[in-house]
Amino acid sequence: MKKILSILFILLAVGVFEGKAQEKNLIQFSGVVLANDSLSPVPFSSIIIKGSRRGTISDFYGYFSFVAQPSDTVIFSSVGYKKSEFILPDSLSSNSYSLIKILQKDTVALGTVTVRPLPTWNQFKIAFMNYDVPMDDMTRALHNLDKADMAQRAEMIAMDGSMNYKNYMQQQYHRLYYSGQLPPQNIFNPIAWSKFIQAWRDGDFKKDK
């Protein structure tokens, strides 16, 4: 029993010693990522330790901070910039390290993209050759001023320009006429009541079946 306790004590001491040794090797790696042309922050850039899944992302101001180890190779990358590597020194006297990382702009030339309405050239050729194009301006004008099309468009428009102008000017006249006083309420207007009663008698408020 004493031997087992001695072995457990030794293993525990070794584990604590190794843990302290690893803690001594850990450093707080902080810094800021800037662009080379304007020295403006590069927000949301990826900062990853090479060969591992450890890392972080810079904030809106390009600042980052995470735990690393000496001799780690840190990869900086961002959309529109060239990837860059940095090796942490292995002879640090403190457990923190700061860095100002400058990323170079990367210009990517994309190939020309041709957008066609039809999937193949032969289909486009057939559709283009069989398309009936009006030959003169009068035919095109009559086609654009077709009465059925204009009536359909008019139904979709609540008020045209002249009606909107008239409505706006009536509101302005009403506001200027009663400027400095309270406008009248139709609930006390006998003419409005007579019109309401007449409309009620005429059945204007009945729902259409």
C-alpha cells in the first residue's frame, strides 16, 4: 500500500512539474494587423498557428490576442491580402509578446465572364434570327402605346402625377387656411351628417355580394 501511495505521489509531482513547465512556455501573443498602403487596420483577418487549429480573428480595429508558444509559426491571412508568416522568438524573457503586422495588398485579376440569356450559342442564334423586330419608329411607338397595355398599367397606379399634385396642394391650402387655429371637426358639421344619412339611406355602405 505504501508503494502504491509513493508511486501516486511521484506521478502527481511529475504532472505538476510538467504543467508548470508548460505554463512557463506559454506566452500571450498580441498585436495589430495593418495594411501596407494606408496603415489602416485590417479587420477580421485570420491568425492561425501553422500545423494546428489554434488561432484567432482580429477585431474591427485589427487587434488580436491569444496564447501561443515560442517558435510557433503564425500565419496571417485576409481576403484581398497576401498570406504572411511570422515565427515567434524562442528566447523571450517575459510571457508576453506584441507585434505590428503589415499585410501586402493582393490584386487578383479575374477572367472575362460572358453572360448569355440562352445556354448555347446555337439556341441564341435561332432565337435572334427568328425575333420579329419592328422596322420603323412608328410601329414601335404604336406597340408601346397599346391601349390594353396602358389601361392595365393605369389600373396598377393609384394616383397619377396631377392627382398627387392636387391632393398635396389641397393639404397645403387646408393647413394655411386654419393656420393659428384649430381645424373644424366634421363630427359637429351638419352638412357632413346629412351626407352620411343620405348615403346610408341610399345603401352605399352595403357590402356587395
